[in-house]
Amino acid sequence: MAKKERNDFIDYLQYVGLRLVSMALHSWPVNLNLQVAQLLGNCMYFIDRKHRERAMANLRRSFPDMPERQRKDLARRSMQQLFMLFVEVLFTTRLVRIDTFAEFIELGNFKDTLQLLLRKNQGLIMLTGHYGNWEILGYVLATLGFETTSIARPLDNPYVNEWLLGVREKKGQRIIAKKGATSEVTDVLENHGVVGFIADQNAGPKGIFVDFFGRKASTYKSIGLLAINYNVPVVIGYARRLNDRFRFRIAMQDIIWPEDWKDQVDPLRYVTQRYSKAIEDFVREDPGQYLWIHRRWKSRPKGEAPEAYD
């Protein structure tokens, strides 16, 4: 089906509207804006039946023994996080600088990762999921002087995309479009650079199915293939929001070293399953910060009935 042609005038109006919202938000302290974002998330939970039911369906399958009341609270918190992320993206470049870094960022067990970044004797793949503030990870590394290249899908509105791209790239983080990114990614790894991915997206029927919260989830093969072909470590980390304020704990969950998959019968499946398990592990520590409204389990293995989401 042909992609619907966009209305340039409507796109520009949306862009202007978002810029005006951004100006208004910057008139108030960031943590006050985050409180308002939580209220908007509550409104979304009560009004948006489609996404509420999708989140609840995902939570029921992922936490079958959890009380329903607790699942409802997690679904509501998950929607809050979406609005909070928007506020945080707008404030990140204003607040997070090398001289204010310690005020907003708490570094966890990052010693091994920093050593890899400092050595620059090989490429490095860094992964996270739709959890906490996934946008701030690359920005923080760039602020510390470590340039990263992140793979992302461009927003449909070209004006908004260019504006937010500038926000994300201000400190040296490079964003490239997912479509057609293969040659650029390989160039980065060959030159001992760092490539970042959000690794918990549904990969469709051609993905590799691995366990994620007790169910098979279609996962992109490209990350594991890149790691194996270029013999580079895979670092899985996260940025967890602390006390619902503009403060984050950035930590590493796992590092998959090339020697870990050398003797495996199926190295690709091993790498893919291991990083999926690492993402699941940090989500379980605070599941309310995960984006439960996205259709992670939409594609099913051959012969298995599709899960009802909508």
C-alpha cells in the first residue's frame, strides 16, 4: 500500500505548535513540568482505551501472577513515562552539561564500559530498550566526550524530526536513519566507533524468535550479526529515572564479549537471547518505566496464532 502523502502546511503547524509548547514549558522548572506530565499520563490511561488495553494485555502475559490492581498501576505509570520523556528531551540540552553532570546523572557500574570507550582499540555496540529515558544515554556519553552513532527511525513530520534531531545531536551524538543504515554502521565499527540501538522492537516475521518475559518475541538479527562479523563486545545498559524527577541512574546490565559466543552451537541466537534477557532483567527491577503500550510481541512464530492487541 502506498504511503499517504503528507500535508506540508499541517506538518509545519504541528512543528510551530510544538515549539510554542516547548517555550511555555521552559518558563517553569523541569520537575514541575514532570508533575504535569504525570497528570497527562493519567489522563491518557483513563481516556485512551486502545493503548490502556494493549498495556494491560502485555502486563497480564508478562506477569501472570501479579495482582490486577498492581498491573493497572504499572500501565498507568508506563503512560506517565511517555509524557515525562517528552519533557526531558526538551530540557536535556539546557540542563545536562559537563559542569552540571553530577547534579542530574548517577553513574552505576560503568567501569568496564568506560574502559572500552577509552581504549578505542575496537568497535562497540551499545543496547538499551524502551525503558526510563532511553534518549539520554547517547547524549550523556557525548557530553563526556565519547561520540556515538545511534540508529533511529525518523519521525513522520520532517520539521519536528529536524528540530528534535538537532536537540539530540547537540553534544556530538550522531543519529542516522534505520533504513539504509547498514553501510554507515559498518564504517563506524570498522573505525572502532560506538553504535547504539534500541533492541526491543518487533522485527516482524523474518526476525529471530527468542524468549522475552516468558514468550517468544521477534527480534532483529542485525545486531547479533554485526557483533559476530566484526568481533565486537555488546554492552546492554539503561537510564532509570529516579523518584520521578529529572535525575537518572545510568548503569550496565551485561556485557557480551566475543569469547562468550565463540563455542556456542548457534552464536546468533545466543547473542540475541542474552541481550534480550538483560533487557528483561532491568525492566523487572522497575517495570513501571517500560513502554508497555508498544507491540513487542505482535509477530508470532509460524503456526502460532497472533496475539490480540487492539
